[in-house]
Amino acid sequence: MYLFSRKGDRGKSVIGNKKISKDNLVIDLLGELDELNSLIGIVKNYIKKYYKKFTNIQNDIFIIQANVANLIYSKFAPPKLTKNKIEFLEIEISKIENKIKLPTSFVIPGKEINSSWLHYLRTVVRRAERKAVRVSKKRNLMPEILIYLNRLSSYFYALALKEVCQKKLKEDNPTY
């Protein structure tokens, strides 16, 4: 097997044995999730204390991708994204909320490097979430996927705030 065919893919992706246009909403969402998973891989290597938790999240993203791909190619039943994965994120967010003072207005990302990476993760999750909403309006997307992505962006936001707080810094706010 080769990584390329020497012929080009003519703007098509292959899922199972089906060729699907790369501008298909499902393919687009799979690409967003792939980018998210790759970015999590970068961040977990910069902020090692989250390595194990972020690896677990990466596995959750693969579960989500399997469910999204199943909308196009349903030969195999995908693994289910269980509610305990969502509950884990909610518990983690609550723990952070109880330890830090929550901002009362928008914060300007970039106070320090770890929070900057986490804010970047948050925005990539939000983009994937928006694409998932678009897909869900046309296809029967598992509702837990939308909930999970929403909580995941909140989790990364909470972690970003925590990083600033732990360094005893104060978030900058827009001045408008």
C-alpha cells in the first residue's frame, strides 16, 4: 500500500469503500475533528500534567469520528460515546470552578503560554461543534456528540483560566 496513488484523489475522500466529495458536510466535520485531535496531541506534549487526561479525550474524539463516519459508511456499528464521558468533563469543570474566581467579562487569551494553548484548543473545539450542529440538522447525529463537544470547549476554557490563576496572574479584559 502507498500513501498516494500518483493520480490524485480528484477531490474525493474514501470512507469504507465509498468515495465522497471533500466538500461534504460529514467529511468536513471529520476533518475538523482530525485537526482537533492533532492539536490536543501537541498541547499534551507542551503541558505534560494533562497528558493522560488529554490522551483519554483523544480516544473520545476517535469514538466521535467513528460515529460521524458511520453516517456515510454504516457497515460496522461504531462505539458509543457514553454519558460518563460527558460527566467526566462536567466534574472536571466543576472542580476548577470551585478553585478559581470566574471572570465576569471576556478575557483576552495570551496571558501566559499554557493558557494560550488551551484557549486555542477551545476555539478549535467550538469550530468542530459548529460543524457538528450543521451535520445534525441534516443527518441523525448522536446528540451526545454535540453535548460532549460543548463541554469539551468549556473544559479547555476552565483549564486556561486555571493556568493563569495558578501562576497568580490576572486575566486581561477587553477595553472596548
